[in-house]
Amino acid sequence: MVHGQREERSFMLSQIYQYLGPYQKVNHFPSSYELTRKDCMYRNIAKMQATHGQRHFNFVPVTYIIPQDIPLLKQNTKQTLFIVKPSAKSQGKGIHVISDIQQVLC
């Protein structure tokens, strides 16, 4: 789904929420993946860092989103351990620690 379609779908869903009855509950909100997916959340935080300054968002570790950040990752020679987290998994599934970036690049 392209960006414009995603926004259009999100808008349509938010319109549907206006017609919920007082007894109905919602457990998903439009575009909530922007916070729940690790890659999307980092992109949003990086935008906020660029807009409002790094010092307000210094709680975020150095992050690489694969595959687009592979050149940056290869430049990082000081880091000895990396935590690899799949972008769309939860509850700790798929998380592992590596010491060689070639393990990610394969």
C-alpha cells in the first residue's frame, strides 16, 4: 500500500469510529503501527530529533534499519555487539545478539 492510500484508509477508518455506540470498544487505532512497529517508531523519533534537537530524544540508541542503512552499519567499526530485532514481531520473538555484522548482511 502506498503512502497516500495508507492515509486515505486511515481517514476512512477514523470516520467509522464516529459511529460507534457507547457500548462498543476499539482495540486498534488508525496508523497505530507507526508506534508499535520498531522501524516506524524509529523513523518517527528520528524526524522529531531532526525537528526538535537530539537532546530531547537522547534515550534512543543508535539504530539501523536494514536494508537501507547497510552502508551506515558497515561504517560503524566501534560497535562490538548488535541487538537484532525484527520490525514486525512482538513479545521478544526473533530478537538476538550478534557480534559480526556479516550475520545480518547474509
